[in-house]
Amino acid sequence: MVGLSKSRILLNLQCPRRLWLKLNRPELEHVDEGMDGRFRIGEEVGNTARRQYLDGVLMDDDLVIALQQTRVAMNQPPRPLFEATFQYEGVLVRADLLLPDETGWRMVEVKSSTSVKGYHLNDAAVQTWVLRQLEIPLGKVELAHINNQFVYPGGGDYQGLFHYADITEQVLALQADVPMWIANARVTAGLDAEPTIQPGAQCTNPFECSFRHYCDPSAFEPIPPHSVRILPYGGNLVEKLLSDGKEDLRELSEDIFSNSRHQRIWRTIQQGRAELAPEAGETIRQLDWPRYYIDFETLNPAIPLWAGTRPYQQVPFQWSCHIETKDNLKHTAFLADGLDDPRRSFIESLLDTVGNEGPVIVYNASFESCRLQECAEAFPDLAERIESVIDRIFDLLPLSHDHYYHPDMLGSWSIKAVLPTIAPELSYEGMTVAHGGAAQDAFAEIMMPETNEERRSELRQALLDYCERDTLAMVRIADFFAHHGQPVGGTLC
């Protein structure tokens, strides 16, 4: 009999080809760079859930030992069990929390999400089926997910962090399906040849398949700049054009498009050059001096680290600021030491830097505005000064949206799409920290006690370089807009 874990059964439920490849061609698996971070979050969440039950017993990572430990524990006076491990007819499962109650046991699956997802029910259904076959009295099945309204009071007190959702009824309704899931997974595992399954919705639902690069390489091919698929928020229009076999913007007429951004994209494709309306430059030239270009980096841990913060709250730990006058440009920055709550030092140093006058220029104001507003709520004594800074914010993103497009942007106005078309020498390629996710990972590593000083120094410099690049990028974009605008149809320098 082919041995199956719960995860293998669920892989087969998503796509038999995925399970077969996992078992027979693991070298084809593509693991994205965020995988380690997601595993780390899951581990942190699980550890925090266990700490709510001080008398619990954690089973060994070795499955053979864990099975034996669980058998022993089930024959002793009941106490909370962590990673309790069971096997029935070759199907092996581990319960995150198995808690004694008046009916026997309450099983709790712990997830880092902030709500119950459909695939969580399949997960718990397999666990429940195995325990029921073993005649373990299971009174209730729950899913513990993050309560994103929880505010950490500090001192290691995480009571209230988890919301325990009773999913017993939904899980019991799936019990009749589980034997078929198991049988189908065994059939897949026993196949000599890879099953032939065409790419489809299962490639991304409920998760993107780690073998998609192998099964559907076309999904990762660059979209041509003249494809209608690059049209932002194209929705039904793009779907209809593709269904009619009309994918090439060069072969379409402008009257098809009612959206002004789509029209601008169409024009740049037809002309083979960028378009920048003069209104962008006029707007930039009207800004007062000095000009403060700022950018924030944040950390959003699932488990709040600092009193007064919530799960997944974006806590700012770094800012960069380029200060531009009529005849000078200088840079200054702040980066927290990673030893304690960075917010007070972050906001006080920023307020001192940007002063009381001059536009505060950002790219996507909603992000910086929200972080500033959260700081105002956290520090009422600074609220008036912070609100004043919010009132001075000028956003380059809508200016780009409304007045600029280059064919190489492929339908995106993110700063990393716009910058290469204006200042390609300011590339992020090759930087140790090259995007926001990497910045979060770098600061998280700085905070780890086991990180040595040499490594911390390397990471700090990488963070400073990255954030400085973001604000310098805004300076260059604003300067370009101020000096290169032409009427529609004109030649862009």
C-alpha cells in the first residue's frame, strides 16, 4: 500500500500531475524566493499557538518517533498535544493542536491567514477522517486563524491573537469524500508515467503549482509590448479582443478604446516611442522649494512584535529622503537598529528632516500616508506635526498614470517599470536588496539574535543603498517630467 501524507493527498486533489512530479521528478520543482519566508511565518504562528497551552507536549520531527510518542501520550492522563501524529492504512497526519475536552478531544488546525479558506476545510477533513477511523473521540474541529483586530499589549501576552472558528459541521460533510481523495492519490502515486493533464485553473488554485514552470512554460514568457494583454484593468475588453483573435495593438484602431490610458498605450505602440504630456512638466515646475522625496520600508510580522501593533501591520523601520533645492541635491536617511520598536525614532527623525514647508514627494501616496497616519495615532503628542506632513504630500504616481507611457512599461506604472525608461543607469539589478520583500527579510535577519555583527553591517548597507535608490529614482522621474514634455503626437527627447 502506498503511504500518503495529508499534503500529498491535497496535492493530488489540486492536480494529479503535481503529485506525480513531486514523487518522481522533484528536480523540476521551482521554489520561489518567498517560500522560506512563508515557512518561517507558519512556524512562528504555530509556536505562538502552542505557547497558549503551557502543559502541552510537542512530538518529535521524526515521524516514527512521533507516532510512538503519540501512542504513549494517548494512553496517559489527557493533556494538550502538539503535532500529534497518527496513521491509518498508510495515511499519515499530524494535528497542530489536539486538546482534551469534555467530549474527548478537540482538534485545532493553526493557520497564518486572517480567515477560514476553502482549502483549509479539505486539510482538516483528511485529519479528521484518520482520527475517526482510529476511533479517537473527536468532539469538535476548529481552525485557529489570526485575528487581525488584536492589538498586542506587550509582555508576551498573545491571548486573543487567534480566532477559533468551529468548522466541525463543514468537515463532517466532507468525510464521505475523503476515501475517494485517498484512492485517487494512490492511483496517481502508482503510475509509471507522468499523467497527461493540460494547464488550466488548477495551476494557480488554491496555490500556484511549483511545477508550473515545467508544465506551462508559456505562462512565464514575456508579454510582448504590443499585446492587448498589457492593458491595465482591461477586463471584458481584453477578453473579447483575445476571443476574437485580436491580440496585436498595432492592428487595432484607436476608436476601440474609451479609456484614456488605453488610448495613450495604443498611440505609443503605433508611434514606437514614449509619450509625455506637457501637463506633467507644468505640474512639477509649479512645486515649491525645497522638495523632499521620501520612501519608507516596513515590516509586517504575522505575530506582532511591539506593544500597540496588530498582526500584519506595516511597521516602518526605515526612510530615505532626497532634499532638492533650486541648485542642490542632498540625501539623508534613517534605519532602525532592530533592537526595539522603531516607530518613535522613525517618525521623530523624519519630522526633523522634512521641516515645516515644501512638498513631500512620494510614489504611491496611499502607502506613506497610511504609515504616517498610523504614527499619528500611536503618538498623539506628534499628531499635529505628522498631519501637517500628510497635507504636504505630492504623489508622482497619478501624474505618471495620467501623462506618461513608454512601450517598455508593459502596462505598469510602478516605479520599477517607469524608471528604466527614464534613467536606465539606476537599475536595481545586482543589488543585494532589490525589492520591498527583500528589504523586509533583511531587516528581519538584522533583528535575529544569532545574526553576527558583520552580517548586520552588510544588511544595513544593503538596505540603505536600496531605499536611497528609490528616492533618487523619484528625483530623476520628476526632473524628466519637468524638462521633456511634448504635446500628444510630438517627439519625446
